[in-house]
Amino acid sequence: MIKGCQKRMIFVKNTGCDLFDEAYFVLKDDIPANAELDSSIVQIATEIINQSMPLKPKRKRPSSLHRGVLGFFIGCAFSIAVSAFVFFAIL
């Protein structure tokens, strides 16, 4: 711990966010202290926490098995098309 160093902090407990239980915000030294500013700082900190919450769940990607099966059938169709072209070219 450093002696003689003082930082003003805001501690937000029970944020209401699924990601955070608690949040700590360290204020800049040049901010003056008054009651109106303190309430707006807490409001801004709460908005920052709420903005960090994910809005939509991530979409599931198709599994590699589904992509493998799709690739297999596309390969089969391509092979049939090439074989038919060669067959009719020889006739």
C-alpha cells in the first residue's frame, strides 16, 4: 500500500447485472466534490454497468457434423454432374 495516496472511488453493490456482483469506479483527481455531481456520477456508473449487459443471446452456429454432412452431399452431387458430363461427351 502506498502511503499518502488517496483516490475517490464509487462502489456499486448489487448492480442488477448478471455479469457483475460489484463494481468499483475510480474518479479523476480534478473532479470537484458536491452532492449534485455525486448523484449524477452514480447514475452514470449505473448506466455503464447496464450497457455492459449483453442484449441478445449469441446465435448457435451449426455443428461441424452438419457442415460435414452438407459438404458430403455437395461433393456427391458434383461427382454425379461430372460423371454425367463425361458419359454424355463420350457418346
